Amino acid sequence: MTPEQIIPILITASVCFIGWSVTAGLYRREKDKNKDLQLENSDLIDRNICLQDEVKESNKAYLKLNSRMNNALDLLETQNGLLNENNIKH
């Protein structure tokens, strides 16, 4: 083969190698980015589960407090009725 034939083959091989290297580098970078996003997503899922548990506990506490407030309101209404009856009698 003459140098005129070898030079275009070497240039083509070099361009192909550079293209393959760039493609491999971009693929590796995307793979790393995807791994980071998966880890972040896992952390967010764990945090979401914790927040859901906190909401459940808060709802239980709210329902318990609401029940106590309703009982106290019923008691106050009963006391108010008794006071009104007592005022009417005197």
C-alpha cells in the first residue's frame, strides 16, 4: 500500500476511534447521572414514607383531640343549660 492509500485509512480509523471514545464517555456520564438520580429518588421515597407516617400520627392525635374538644363542648353546653335553669328558678 502506498502512503496515499494508508493516510485516508488512518484518518478514518482515527475519526472512528475519537467518535467511539466520545460516545463511551457520554454514556458513562449519563450512567453516573442516572445512578445519582436513582439514589436521590430512593432518598425521596424514604422521606415520603416517613412523612406519611408522621401524617398518620398527626391525624390520630387530631382525632383524639377533636373528640376531647367535642366532649368538653358537650359538657359546657350541659353546664350552660343547668346555669340557665338555675337563673330562671331564682
